[in-house]
Amino acid sequence: MCWWAFTGLSHMILEGYFVFSPEFYKNSSGFYLAEVWKEYSRGDSRYAARDPCIVSIIGLTAIFEGPACILAVYAIATKKPYSYILQFANCLGHIYITAVYFITAVLEGDNFAASPFYYYVSYLVPNSFWILIPAIISVNCWKKICAAVQFQAQNQKKAKIR
């Protein structure tokens, strides 16, 4: 639940600010979220340049993935039957969007960082978590879903025998 809460709030607040504040880099007031994106842009300058692909994928995560993550927190906490399906779908979305993020960088030359330090600390390592953790969660969800389907099938066979 902590991963989903962190991810959902990050998407909605941080990424939502980026998407809906197109001139964050001009903000000189010291506003925290503007400063976060200015700093992050040192690891990936496509943010400061408002690259259409970046704005699109960040917009999708802010609008769809963020609320879906918060819904996952609710589903887990209240033990809703759709919890694992929701988590699995959310994980696939995260993996897909992060893969697009990395692939577009490679296709465009992968030279968006101000220095090797920013490349690893701001770009590569933090974003890798959005592939690694969803991959682990999706495997767990897949196992739970398969076990539930198998259990249901066995119960139906037993009911037919009676």
C-alpha cells in the first residue's frame, strides 16, 4: 500500500504540476514544485524543453495512473476483490510508460543530462524503480489471480461431481 500511495501522490502532485505548469522553469519565486522540476531537468532536459512525448506520458500518469494508484490503496485496505486486477493493470501501465520514457531517450541519443552525476542520480536510478517494483508486484498479482482462478475451477468441478 505504501508504494501505491507514494506513487499515486507523486503522479498527481509532482507530475500534475509539471503538466499543468508549462513555464515552471521561469518561476523565480522559489516555489517548491517548480524547483523540483528545475532540478530534475538537469537529469533530463526534455522536461525543460517541454518535449511533446514527455508531456504526453507524464500527463497520462498524472491523470490516469495517479488516481488508479490511490484506488489501489483503497482496494487493498478494504480487501476489494478487484484489488489484484487493478494492481496488475496499474503495473503494466507503469512498466509501459517507463519503457517508452527510456526508449525515446535512447532513440534520441540519450544525451539529456547536464552531467553523468545527474544522469544516474536524477534520471536512470530513480526511474528504474518504476520498472523494478511494478514488475515484482505484477508477478505477485499474477500468482494470486491464477491461484484464485484455479481454486474457483476446482470448486466448480467438485460441485458438478456432487
